[in-house]
Amino acid sequence: MIASVRAFRRGPLLGLGGKRTLANDRKIPKVPRYADQVKSLKCSDYESLKVASEVRKARGDIPLETDVLIIGGGVIGSSIAYWMMKLVEKGLNIVILEKDPTYHRCATTRSAGGIRQQFSLPENIQLSMFGAQFLSDYKHYLGDDAPDIHFNPEGYMFLANTDSGAQQMEENFKVQKQMGARVRLYSKEMLNQQFPFLNVEDVKLASYGLQNEGWFDAWSLLQGLKEWNLRHQISYVHGELVDFRFVEEILGEYSTRRRTNEAIIRLPNGFLLDMTFSEAVVCAGADSGHVGRILGCGEGEEILSVPAPVEPRKRGVYSFHAPDAPIVGFPFLIDPSNTYVRREGLGGHFICGKSPNKEDDNGEDIDLESVDESWFYEVIWPALAKRVPAFENIKLKHSWCGCYDYNYFDENAIIGKHPYFKNISFCTGFSGHGLQMAPGAGRAVCELILEGGYQTIDLTRFGFERILMGEPLKERHIV
């Protein structure tokens, strides 16, 4: 259960007289508190008051204390805040810290907007099933004035062209059915009948989502959550986390432990401020690994020797026009080559993409202003034309790219309390599936922090502990 900030500050954490340090002393200078800034000035009282006034002006209405600090204001962070306020209704102070309030570089707004239940892990299936439920009753959750998400109900279709791929598909199908997902397996003959525009000569088996799959407007979902949050007094702060302030808790004669309940935030005007929190959630998308390093994950000993294994991985999306391709009944198609394609509107436009091979996917290129169009012409287009002959006649219109919050440990979400910092949780590393899982993941983190445990979907296996133990939890259906 969450404690108030004031109670947290009165507790043993800040009453030990331990030495305060910064996570990255060599990079970021220690920032004094505002009162200290004024008191340390060797000047007249008039000048001190003038400086204090400038400090207040610089930070505006930004609170210096909050019960919950959410680091990252995309769809995951906004969902967490939404569910917390929905559960508590009043008396809870929530601040969402977002360094890009335009969301120009946000993975949410640069995604293909897909949602599916065709996963191999029960937790992922359940998260996406709840995501579909949330979208189907979107106005109920966010209000009648919420922007339209333009949901397109067209199932995902996965194709398998090897015996092992078909066997894995059958195993996944059994789990999906057990979880309540409506999915059907298709033989080659069935595909020829229902989807005659596909070349299925090499296909062994296919799975197709019959309900609650498709795509939607990611920007509208994000704006719907944000507008609801703002109406309910949740603060969005434009700023960047640059450090935490730590104290050493004495555990025994020879043992200490670091604690933190203060974040150091850089505002757009360059001003640095301290914000005290009771609980913090790291959901900074592709930057979550960096936030982990600021905490000391991967730079300490024992538990803190293990990093938060999340880094940005660039993915391109390509939009093309195909005048000869069918429009009605075209699924969100996933080729065995891992190339995906779906229609965009009803005018013969489509979007597509493909993740690079693992040996080429080193994460070095994260420039979102440039897209490698040779990847489309040399790799993606041949795969599309082979699978859908009508795609031989297409014209590339434009392209863009975004960054996955890629979990290089096992490509699966990291959700739960950090084993060392008991007041800091993670909700990140979705590796391309965060948008569709945001409603369920946000609700789960809310339950964990406010009720002390998962109440709806048990995400215990997604915790940080599996990373400490070196036990990957692999999802077989990664796109």
C-alpha cells in the first residue's frame, strides 16, 4: 500500500543522517534544495527575496512533492495514472514526467497501432484481451468526449511455412483458446478459398484472429487518456529526469543500503528542481534502461550489478499504394519472413515493415529523422510480392520510424517492483507490444502499488527477478 509523501519523509529513510550522493556524480553536479540556494547566497535580504521569486517563476506550478512520480508520459505512463486515479478517486497526488510533450519521438505515436491476442504466453494474451475490451468500451472508460480511436476490426493472420513453425502455431493456438481468445487455424485449402489473393503454395498452416484484433489510432488513445487525466487533476510536467538523490540506510554494523525518494528534474529552461515522491514508476519507453542506470542498475554490486535490459531499437514503417490489391477482407498479415502488412484506409493504401535480423540489429542507429528505404526495396517488397502477387505493382509513398523499448534479455515486458528499490516499479521493455497492452499493464501496476498485489492478471513472472536469476521468459510470437 502507498504511504503519503509526508509520512515517507518522516520515516527512517531520511532520518539516518546518512551521506547523500548522486548516481552520476561525475556527470551531474549535486543540486542543492531551493531553500539552500537562497540561504547560501552572500547578499542582502532584498537580493535573496529576488532570487527566491525567480526560483518560483522558473518552476511555475510544478509541485515539489507527489505521492506517485511516473517517469514517462506516453500511453503506458498515462494508463498507470488513469487506473490509479480511477481506483482512489481523490486524495492521491500523481505527477507524470515527460520530456517530449509533443510526443514527436514517442513510440506510441509512431507505431502501426495493432492489437492481437495471438501470443504464446498466457500473460500476453490476457493483457491484449483486456486491451481489446478497453478499446471496445472506450467511451465508457474515458468519457463521451474522448477522441475517436477509429478501430478497424480485421484479424491478424500468421503464416507458417515449416513443420516446426506449424507445430509451434498449434501449441500457441491451444493456449490462446484456453485463455478465451477467438482464433481459428486454416489449412492451405481453406486459405485458398477465403483469401484467394494470397500465394500459399509454401504454407503449412495459418492462424487467424476472428475477434478483438485489428488496428486503431494510437494518438487518439494517448490523447484520450491524457485528457481524462488532466480533468482529474493529474499533473503532466515537461521535464527530464537527470538524477536521483540517495541516502544510505544503515542495516547493521557493516551493512548499508541506498534509498531514494527524491528525483532531480531538469526543466526546459534549464532549471533543476528536486521532487520528493513516495512511489516512482519507470515507464520511459526506450529510455528506461538509461533511467535504470541513473538509479545505479548495472553499475553497483550484487542486485545493482544487473542493468535494466532495455534500449532503443529503431524500426521503420513504410506506406505504399497498391492499386491492384484487394481492400475488403485483407488481414493484418504476418509473413513467415516476419514481414507484416495491413491496409491503411480504403483507398488502396497499405503500411508494412520488418524487424532486422538479430545479427544486424545492434541498436546503434536510433536517428528517427532518417529511414533506410533500401530496406523496403531490397527486403520487404520482394517478400510482399511473393506472398501477394498484386503487390508487384506498388508505389512507395512515404516512410517513418520509431524506437521499440527493446528488452534485449528476452524481448518481453518487465513489470513490477525493483528488488532493491522497494518504492520504485518498472513497466517497460514491451519490445513493440506496449500500445496494445497499455490498459492491462497500467491496471496491473496500479494494483501492485495501491493494493499490494495483482488482482486481475497475475504478472508475477514478468518481474525483475527473472532477470536477476538469468531465466528468460520467451514470447514465441514476436513481430
